Amino acid sequence: MIPSVDLSDFLSNDPLRKEAFVNALGAAYSDIGFVAVKGHLLEMEVSDKLYQACQDFFALPTETKLKYEIAGQAGQRGYTSFGKEHAKGRNEGDLKEFWHFGQTVEGNDPIGEEYPKNIFADEVPDFNTYGLKAYQQLEETGKYMLRAIALHLDLDEFFFDANIKHGNSILRPIHYPPITAAPKSAVRAAEHEDINLITLLMGASAEGLQVLNKQNEWVSITALPDQLVVNVGDMLQRLTNNVLKSTTHRVINPPQEKWHTSRFSIPFFLHPRSEMKLDVLPICISENNPVQYEPITGGDYLLERLKEIGLSK
């Protein structure tokens, strides 16, 4: 089991409960890099309705889904077909298809012009409705998780707030279809680290998620229905000069007797605004931990990584 925390402790007005949450979160991220979170802001009804809508959308005929695959957007909105994405350093596509919901910018923030518009599936209205609701609730949850991380790092509690307001975050409903023949080497999702600051994963519909612990052992992870699994991404690792480590994880293929089953998963990748500097924080530099990374912005780093995983040229 991965460590578990309750976000309601952080949201309480009790300074001792809040401090205990920050300490437990810091310990979990120092140990395995993943934590299970209850007391979050994603409503169970929204989660349930979105999972049902995911099943309805991905059950549509391939030609229907393909009309939502838009060229030239690096897969950042709408549908990405089976086998298109691969892990960094690999050429074989993962055994999955997915959809992306992105940021909705209200008001006159000029960053709205950077983002492609969201695409909506006409055939499954609930997919759009509950996709956007889940996006908003997970983004709000992520804001408080980052506030706790800031306190753990001895930064101002609100250090991340302005950097993630209207950030380039992505909600990704994923379908891993039934396996129809013995895969040569592809798995549902090859071992990788996430690009972003943090990832918030809604409970998946089947087992398969594994993380690599400090002993170099693969450990299976299953969230309870009322929990999110939240892990550190590469951007936060860069920013903290490896003080917080982006944990390697994968989705393995099921045993052969379960090849006929689908797997659904919905991660929320919390990204900053493109102009956020990912320069190593001075507080994370020491004699024993000199600077490990060159300065780069969040936007440039994302473009670099999208090329590495095959979504952009």
C-alpha cells in the first residue's frame, strides 16, 4: 500500500492537522513519490458519471472517434488513436487510445490565445459535461496539494498559485482495449515519468498500475474508490533539483485470462503556465546537491517532451 493522507486535514483551520498533513505528504514523496488522497474535491457522482461516459465514448466506432483526431495539435485536444504515444526512449506505441480536455480561460487573460479550444464529442454529451466538471474539481484539488508541497519545501504557501492559474493542464480519459493477440513487447503504458508538476489520478477501473520503489522493485498500486493517487512529475523534480523525485511507473498487461477486458483510467496532468521558470529553486541547492538542471520554461520543456513521446514533430 502507498501512504495515505486526508486533504480535509490541510483544508481545516486547525494548524496542527495542517502541519501533520504537510509532514505526511513530504514523507510520502521522499519515500515512494506517490500518495493516496481522500477528502479531495472531486465529487463521487462526477467521477462515476465520467467513467460511464468514457466507456460510452470509447465504444463508438473507430471512424466516429477519428473525426475528433485533429492534425497539428500534438494530441493536446480531442482524440488520440491507438498506439500513437510511446514512452520516452521507446519506439513502440503503448496499447491505449485517449482523449484530452484542456484549460478553459475566462476573462481577458492573454494566455487563452496560446491554447487550442476544447473539442466536444457530439455523440456522448455526458462525456463533455462531466469531463469539464472533473477538470475543474481536480485542478482545485491540485492547487491545495501544491500549497502543501510549497510549505514542505519551506516556500511561501501560495508560491505556485499564480503559476498554475489558467495553466496548461490536461485531463486524459484513457482506454486500454482488450488484448487480442500476444503483444511482441508493447505494454499498456511502458515505464515512464510524467512531464508535469503533479498528476492526480482518479481510481482506475482495473489493476495494472505499478511504481518503481527505491529498492528497484515494482510495486502494484490500487486506489480505493474515494481516493486520488497523486504523484510528482518531472517539472517539480527539475524545480526542486531532485529533492522531490518524479517516480517511474507503468501500466502492465493483465494476465492472459483477463486479456478480454478493457481498462479505463483518468489522470489529470497539472501543468503550469508556459512562462513559469523551472529554474532550480535556490532553497534546493546545497554542497551535497549542486544544480542538476539548466534553466528552462514550462512551455519549452513541454514542447521538448512532446517530441520525445511521439505526439509532436
